[in-house]
Amino acid sequence: MAERVLPQHLGIIMDGNGRWAKKRGLPRSAGHAAGAAVFKNITRYCSKIGIKYLTVYAFSTENWRRPQDEVLTLIKLFKQYLNDALTNFLGENVRVCFLGDTSVFDPQLRQLIAETEEVSSKKTGMVLNVALNYGGRAEIVRAARFLAQEVKDGKLNPQDIDENSFSARMYTAGQPDPDLIIRPSGEKRLSNFLLWQSAYAEYIAMDVLWPDFRPEHLEQALDAYAKRNRRFGGI
């Protein structure tokens, strides 16, 4: 029997925390706490089964529009996760990277982000990308600004700008593009997630809220992915 083909790079839009809490008469913060626990469980599972790159959408550039108490809850959870990672999770062979403009966060969170990246930098296993204050359009604009500055400085000719030039200036530079993006919660949109990188990614929406997402749901998506015929624009 042929071995199942796994995506080399998996993206997950962790969605549905608020709705999960509302269905149970709980504050949205309870949904985010439940979702954070699932995130740790799924990350370990992905590492165990051989996923090489996992990118999770944790906080978008648009999430600042949410009520302030919810934003503060999310930031508190990020700090708790990173503190936990520095004491427990980094025992796993997982390298942690952060995608997005993290300069806007408070000094404590920025320090935790820097420490987590530094301490895990020599890990040789799965790469975990955590998208924080991330937006796909903002990432493309950022890359364009880098290229424009290099042209202005005489380091690059405009005619030499191509897709590889852009890819090399994305947060995910040096990583393969995602093969599969999963969105729990039933929503069927990318919501500004990895817009450049996901040009040929397979997409699977699942009718399960993120706090209820389990390894068996991931396995269902991976089985469906393995049956897809990826043509990349060809026949």
C-alpha cells in the first residue's frame, strides 16, 4: 500500500473560538483559552506525524478592531503560551518563528517572542510559524517597500524583480509555500492569510469550531488532501 502523501507545509486558520464560547454561554475569553489548548495539542501532533512546516493564524492585523478586553485577553494568552514554551514546549524538537509586525506589542511580549525564537533556533524538527499581527496584504506591501528601497539604493534593477524576488522578502523566505490550508468553523475564506504564498495551496473548510478540533479532524483533512490532484495550473 502506497504511503499517504502529507503536505510539507500546512496552514491552519484557527477560527471559531468566540462562537464556541457563545454556544456555551461563556465569555469569548473562555473560547480563546480553549483554542489555545487545542493549538498546543495540534502542534505536537503535526510534529509527531512528520509535518515539516506548520503556520497558524493567531492574530491578524484586523483583530485590533475587536473589543479591547478581548484583545487584551488574546495578548495575555500569547504571553502565557510563550512563557510555557520557554519552560516546557521547547523540549520538543520544534523551531518557532513569528510572522507579522510584532513591533507594536508591549516590551514584555516582544522580549518573549525574541527569546522563543532564539532558544528554538537550533531545533532541527518541524518549523512552527505563528502569525501575530499578520496580514497577507501588509506582508506584500512590506516586500514591495524592501524592493523599492533596494532599487533606490542602486542594489537592484527594476527589470530583475520577479516572483522569486518577492518570495525572498516575505516573512516565510526560505520556506516552501503551503500545500494545504485548513479552516475550521465552516467559514470559506482566507481572511488575508498567506495571500502570496497560497496561490496554489489546497483549501479545506471544516464544520467544526477550533476549540473542538481534534487530531481525528486533522486526519480527515489530510486524507482528503492526499486524494487531491494538484496540477499547479497545468493539465
